[in-house]
Amino acid sequence: MSIVRRLGFGVMGALARPVRALSDNTKLRVLAYHDVSDVDAFERQVEYLAHAYEPVVPPFDGVPSSKDRRVWITFDDADPTVVSNALPVLQRYGITASTYVCPGLVDTEVPFWWETVEHARSLGISDGSIPDLRTLKGWGDPRRREYVASLGEMIRTRSGQFRRTQITSEQLATWMDSGNRIGNHSWDHPILSTCEPAVQESQIAKAHDWLVSRGMLSDATFAYPDGDATETAVDTLQTLGYEAALLFDHRVSSGLPSMSVSRIRVNASDSLSEFKAKVSGVHPALHRIRGGS
């Protein structure tokens, strides 16, 4: 992080306490993590949340708020480090959280599609002409899948099959047995807006059925893959009885239940000042003013 950026987050972090004091106590912060590779930084964040906020998980009715605000910790993609690294920290502070799972990748060594793209780029495959992720996200789902599959084949030819360890059913059971929650994150993390309606419905329903059949769907909540809400997805979720669906828009939530719950994007590696600035709402507000997405 540059010196200017570090100083900026230091100032915003210092504003976190007065902002919390002046804020509406009924608001709910929903934090969106992914992997937890920096355990020490993550523990500093969790310790801060335990003292400054009231960590909660659904359902929220009747949960007292003795601190300035309630906060809900969520993890997208169910990375194995959520269980191996985050869970012991959460247990030390008596905090429960939610992780959102793509069942099509559970118990496999299949990478997420963007990981294949980045690995191919790191190997110099395709003479550096691989489109950036933003461009690929705009492609139709069949076209993107075909292209990523071709990259995977080129990787295999160049250096062997590209693998990554995904979360296991046993790890998910450990997560649940510890009182934590599991939610639906689609079958294999497509960009829903680039899928035909029938594919969107299948992505949600297939993951739903997998989780329900194993007794793993803790709450009727869904996290849109890539934060990508669509009308078809909302209709499908409501038909299946879901009560809330989570975005990835780096905003403070306006309330539950809703099919467009805002979340604040955080990283387990964020410095404490950066983390405070994000959770307080200062950084999300400035990010929005600057036209961030």
C-alpha cells in the first residue's frame, strides 16, 4: 500500500468512532470476505468487531444491540481457509458467521473460472492476449465457459492440469457443527446476467437442492455470484422461499429482509485502520462519491 493510501485510511479509520456514534443504531453492517490468508490481521479485525459492534447472524428479529451497530460477517466462495483459519479466530471471540457455497466445486480440485484465467496469464499463454476479467464477465455464459475451458487445456499442455483445493463436505460439516451458517451461492459461480433464464434458475435450484438434501442450508439467504442480481434470480429465489439475497456493492445495508442487501467489501489482510474505515461506512461513502463500483 502506498504512503498516501496508508495515510488516507489512517484518517478515515480515526473517523470511524465518531461516525458510529452519530449513526442510526438500527443499521446493519454486512461484511463480505473471501479467503482468510492473513490470520493475524483477521484476528485484529475480529477483536475490533467484538468490542465495537454486535456480531449477529440471521434471523435478526429479537437480537439485542448493546453496541453502536450490529454486524454480520459473511464469506463468499467457501474457501477452505474460512474453516482452517477463520473458524478458530471466530470461536475465540464467540462469533458466528455465514459462508456461501457453490456446491458444484465442493470436494473437488477444480479452480474457479477466473483463477484459470489468471493462471493462464501468469504462464504467458495466448501471447498475453487474454481479455481482462471485466471483459470476460460481459461475455455470454456459454462463450466464456468455452474460452476458459480452452485456456485450461492450454495450461494442461504447457505445465500439467491446473488444480486448486476446494472446501470439502467434512469442512462444511465442521463449520456448521460450530454454530455457523451456510448459504447458497449458485452451483458453480457463473455471471447470472450473462446466462439464459433457464440456466439462472438451474444454477440456483440445483445448489439449493444439494444444500437442502445434506441439511446444510442454514438460512433462506443467497449471495449473488459476483454480486450480480437479476430479475430471474430474484423470482427464482422467492419461489424457493428465500428471504434475503446479498449484493457485493460496497455499501452499508439499508435493511432486511430484502432481495438486494448491500454488503461492505473487506479483506482479511486489511490493516486495522483500513478495516475500520470500511466498516464505519466512511470508505464506502467516499467510494460511492468517487463513482466506485
